[in-house]
Amino acid sequence: MELQERLNEVRSRIAEAEAGIKRPAGSVQLVAVSKTFDADAIRPAIAAGQRVFGENRVQESQGKWPELKSETAGIELHLIGPLQSNKAEDAVALFDVIETVDREKIARALADEMKRQGKTVRLYVQVNTGLEPQKAGIAPGDTAAFVDLCRKELGLAIEGLMCIPPAEENPGPHFALLAKLAKACGLTKLSMGMSGDYETAIAFGATSVRVGSAIFGAR
Ligand SMILES: *Cc1c(COP(=O)(O)O)cnc(C)c1O
């Protein structure tokens, strides 16, 4: 199958999931996760009208996205992988949305960089809903206090929450937990759902889904 067909398939499944819970068509944002794919593999997605992309590494992204962004207006690039504070400068310069704010040190580094560069990057807080030791993210129980610190102490406008449920578990309860935490923080944006579970995530209130292999193929 060609990329265009796979992209269309994902788009129509998103539309069906939106309709299934009576959400307006087009209300769920598709973040096409292009990590590990080079610029030539990504261009067909851009040609097919996709404008929102996700990458998990700053350095890898620097090797392809400045060029791709210069070729096409309106690209929106999301960082969906862990961020080290020594990469905050580069991340703020390249990305439009950073979905993986997960500790005070990184929040501070981002606040400082945005001020220095005079650029606003939209931010999500990553929540480790499964409390997995190897996974990044704020513990569910610490989320409200962390969002509060970002807002009040650092002056950061947090846009929403993001999670990656444990691979072997039913994702539904994790999506429900993220939705509940967001509501408690007065946040309306939820980044959740990947190739295997994005329709479930939409049913639980995802406002954006991060879909990689279902669009670009196996990595
Ligand atoms: C790779 C990745 C995705 C996309 O995963 P697929 O299963 O290929 O859709 C989504 N979110 C994050 C954080 C990722 O690292």
C-alpha cells in the first residue's frame, strides 16, 4: 500500500471515531509520527496535505525538518520524545509544540529559552499513567501540582496532557485517567493514542492522536 492510501485510511478511521462519539468532524488532530524516516519518505505525506508531524529526537529532527519546513508553509512540528535540558535551546528553535514536559528542570529551561528566543512553543505535560520506572512523565498524583508550578512560578501556559500507556495493558483506563487529570487541571487538550489504539483514545476524549507506523509503515 502507498503512503497516501495508508494516510487516507487513518484519516477516515479518525472521522468514524469522531462521528461515533458525536464530535465535530476534524476536531481530532492527527500528528503523523515520522521518526526514523528521512525527508524523502516524509515528502509524500506533506504532498498529501499532512501538516502536523511528530518526532522523538531533537538531533534527528534537525537533520530534516529545517529543510522540509522551508519547502512548505504551515508545518507544525511536535516533539514527542524525552527532552534533555541541554537540548532546550535547539528544541525551542525547531519545534512548535513540545509534548514531553515532565520535570521542573526542563520546564525552567524551556521558560528561559522561550524568553531568550522571543518564541512561544505550545507545551504539554507528559504523565506516566502506568508509573513505569523506565518511562518518562510526571506521576498521576503529582500532575496537578506540577501544572500549577509551571503556570504560577514559571509563567508557562500549559496546553494539555500527554501519555503513553504501558504496551501490554488495555489502554482504556490510562486514557480515562489522563482525561480525568486534565479536567482537574482545567486543561482541554489530550494527546493520546498511537497506531494500535488511536480510535480507543478518541472514544476517551483524545484531541490529538500520534500515529506513526500506520502511516509510514514499520520502523
Ligand atoms: C513512536 C511514537 C508514536 C507512534 O507510534 P506508532 O505505534 O508507530 O503509531 C506515538 N507516540 C510516541 C511518544 C512515540 O514515540
